[in-house]
Amino acid sequence: MNAWIDPLNALSATWLDLLVRASWQGGIALAVIWLIARFVSRLPAAHKVWLWRLAFLKLLAGLIWVSPVVLPILPQQTPAVPVVTETIPVTLAHAEATADLPQPAQVVVPTMTIEPMPTGLHLRGWLFLAWCAALFICTLRVVRHWHDTQSLLRGSRPLSNGAVEECIGALSERLRLKSAPSVSESPAVFSPMLVGIFRPQIILPRGLADSASSSRLELMLAHELAHLRRKDLLWLWLFTLGETLFFFHPLVWLARREWTLATEAACDEMAIRLTRQTPRDYGEMLVDIVAATSRRSNATPLVAVGIIENANTLKRRLKLMINTRTRFASIGGLALISIATLLLVPWKLAAQEADADKRAIQNVDADVAKLKEENAKLRQELEAARRDAEKMRSDVERMRNPAVAGRQREAAFQREAAERENQLAREQAWNVERKKRGIERIRAEHQGQVEQLQAELEELRTQFTENHPRVREVQARLEEMEARGAAWSAAMPDRNFEDPLEPGKRPAAMNERAMKRQERQKEQRALLQKELELVEREMEMTRKNVEAGVQSRSALLSAQRELLEVRLQIAGLSASKDDARAVIKQQIEIANKMLKEHKQLAEQGLVAAGSEIPLEREVLRLTRKLHELDGTDSGQ
């Protein structure tokens, strides 16, 4: 049985704390707002409505918000001095010193076994069960009202009246509603009312649209549309929830009536402003409706709003329409709404902390931080002392065994010499390999350039004649490239490079690392080669655009710079400065040729004066880079 009683006791304890806190804090808020709404008659009705809404939100927040905000505003409390019991270890010297002192008599405390008391459902548990039962009954009441509203909607029929449709359309446009609600009539109602949150509908008594005058009908419809514009039906569910959860609270039922009165008064003010009629006409309309419904039972459901709740509130509504509003009252209402919004969060009063305790805590924190800093410094000093001790111990060992130290130095020297020889042999082997790859790459690049120029020349010959400047230029470049290739082949014939390291002398680990390094370089070279092809295609497109006048020569210069950078990266992979030097010289020749053509165009007046400066700067930059490369060779 304790399996469900103990959790129920714990749950009921938490529930009772939350309910009591929400009830008294929300009760204070409701009482204050009731006094303001009752005695500050010049406060706008719309502001009163918002105050009541915030009061009910305060109730629900107190029931949901578990941890309240602590407000330390109570006076300080002097804490009782606790009895501190401390266990002090007794040493042998202390025992000898206190051996001659008279010992206190030993008091024997009889032990008592306490049997566990049988646990049952506490009083708060019974209260929780009673609250749940009452909550269920209140929920049934709300469901019954909702069912009555649905029955009212099913029993009503749409109203087909051109004057009513025109009036409600004009009023909806003035209120800036997205769509006008539908209008129906029913014999079950005796005053107009608004029903439905998602599909709002105005229900009129049967025959009212035909018997009432146009001005009276306009006032009734404006009042119901004001409810729709202010979303009173949606806020009505908040008050219904508050009434259901706090059914035992008398101020909640009082607040519900006052909120209904403030809501109707706010809609009255909006309807009068909207129709531009006098409060006297509006009051006569309300009196007529009350006179027509005084002898009939027409209770408005909980989930609907009407124009008349009961005859008792009519007198107060008429007085509120007569009262004039001032700017000071509006500002005061906004200030009250702001204060009520800030007080929505549940709070809890607590005693102020003593200043001495605060200072003591701050001093302790400062002492702890200081001790941590000193501890870190001591740890660093201890680590430095340990390293010095290790070094001194190794020095002492070497001094005690000079023969061993000599052999160790000799072995270390031999290892260093062998490592240097291996490193030198590896560098020579890689230099041979780089030279081979450099020669093959330069030949391949030269052959590719020649083939590219031949293809370009064939394409130009199909478009132009042999005397065209572009054809002659490409043919001259092709002859120059072929002559350069022939001179280069004559100056550097094929050679059979020999590896300075025989395969049997290479360490296995070095061969493995060399293979991995070669694989990585091959992958990088393949990626750079793909990038080189893309850059060459881009530069060719840029050259055509420059010839067509679409792009400027600065774009071609940028493309050539990118091409040079990629070629220099490829040359850097082979660690051959000759390759890099050849690439830079080739780029200098291309830049000089472009500069010469540009100057000719400037002399003819086809380009602006001074536009050749970027080309001259490019030539100087390439020349400087070539000198830097030659300087590193001479420095080595």
C-alpha cells in the first residue's frame, strides 16, 4: 500500500506549497486590481482589462513556476550559536600530561529502539484528492457549456439580409479585420452574441434584423466586432482555466465578473468610436435590450461573449460611458500594466544576508585564490629543482666514470657521422632523381607548348589569311619555340645518371620513406598539373576576350601570373632551380612582348596613355624574382 501512498504524499506536499503560494500572491494581485478598477473610475476600460488578464496570468504562473525568485528584503536574523562538537586526536604526551587530572564520571545512556510508525495518507493528500475531484466537476461544467454552444450553432440558420451584410462588411473594414464573421439568427438567444474562436459567428435573435433600426443594428454589430478585434474569446479561456483551477478562491469569481464588466465597457467605447454615435444612443440601445430580455432566461455560455451579461451591470456600464478620459489616466494605466508585468514571476521573501558574512566570504575567496597562486608557483619551482637535480646526477655519473663517458661520446660521434653520410647520400640520390624529372618535365612542357601553338596556328589559318597579324605572330612564336627547343637539346643531351647509392646500401626504412615521399609528390604533381591545365584554358579564354575587347589586358596579366605561380609550384616539387629559372625567363619574354604590343597600340591611340604601367611592373617583379633565385645559388 505504501507503494502509492508515499509518492502521493510527496506530490501533494509540492502541490499544496505551489497552490498556497499562487493563491495568496494571486489574491493580493486580484485585490489590488479590484481596488484600482473600483475606485479609479477615469482609468480606461482597456487598461483595466489588461490588468485583470495579468492578474490571472499571475495565478497560473504561481502554480506552474516551481522555483520562485528570492527577494532578500526582510530584516537580518541573528543566527543561534550552534554547538560545535569536534573530535581532537589525543597523543601520548597529551595523555601523560592529563593522567593526574580527575576524570569525569562516565554517564551510561540507555539505548532505545524506535519502531517505525506506520505511514498513511496525510491530510494534504486528502486535500489533493478532493481538489482533483472538484476539478473534474468544474471540467464537466465547462464541457457542458461548450456542448450548449455547439447546440446553439447547430440550431441557428444563416441570415440573408443585405443591409446587415453591408453593415458588417463596412465595420470589419474599419476595424481592419482579415475577414468579416458570418451572421446567423436563432430563436434560442434574446441578445446578440459572438461565438467561435477559429470560425467566429455572430448570432442575433430571430427577427431582430428586421425590427431594429439601422443605427441600433449598427451599434450591436460594432459591439460584437469589437469583441472579435480584441480577441476576447481567446482570453476568455484563460479566465475559464483560472476559475477551474482556483474554484475555491472567492476573489477569482469576483475578478471574473469585474473582468467581464471591463471587457464590455472597452467594447462599448470602441463601438461608439467606430460608429461615431453618441453615448446616449448607445445607452438607449442597451436599455432596450435589457428590457427585452429581463423576463427571459438567456444565460450566455462560458465560451461565448454577448452584449448584455445581466441587468445589474448595466448601471455601471452607463456610468463608465459618461466618465471622461484624461491623458494622465492613460499614462497611469500604462504604468500600472508595466508594473504588473514585472510582478508576474512568483517571488519569495527572505532575510538579508549579514554584511559581516559577505565580507567573510569575500575574504575567504581571496585567500583561496591567493593560496592557489602560491601553490602553482611552488609547483613550478619544485619542477625546476627536480630537473636541476637530474642534470647534476648525470654530470656526477659522467665524472665518476670517465672511461664510460669517453666511449659514449665516441659512439655518439660515430652515429652522428654515419647519419651525416646517409643524409648526404640521400640528398645526392634525390638530386639525381630531380634532375631526371626536371629534364623530362621541361621536354614535355616544351613539346606541349609547341603542339599548342601548332594547333592555334592551324585554327587561325582556317579563319584568316597568312598575312594576318595574328597568324604571323603565332607563326613567329612557333618558330621561336622550335629554335629554343633545338638549342636546348643540343646544349643538354640525354645523359645516363647514376645513383650514388647502390640499392643494397640503402636502408630499408629510408627506402620506405622515400617511396612514400615520392607517392605524395606524385599526387601533388598530378593535382598541380590539373590546375595548370585549367589555368591555361582560362588564360586562353581571357586572351580571346582581350582580343575581342570584352576584357582588359590587366585580366590577361592576372591570368599569366596565376599560370606562373602554378608552374613555379611544380618546379618547387622537383627542387630544381633551373626549371624555376626557365619558367621565370619564359614569363619575362611573354611580358616584354605584351608590353611592346601595348606600346604600339598606345602610339596608335587605341589605348589610354599610362595603361602599360602594370606590364612594366610585372616585368620588374619577374626580373627581381629571377635575381633572388640567382642570389640563392651564389650564396650556396
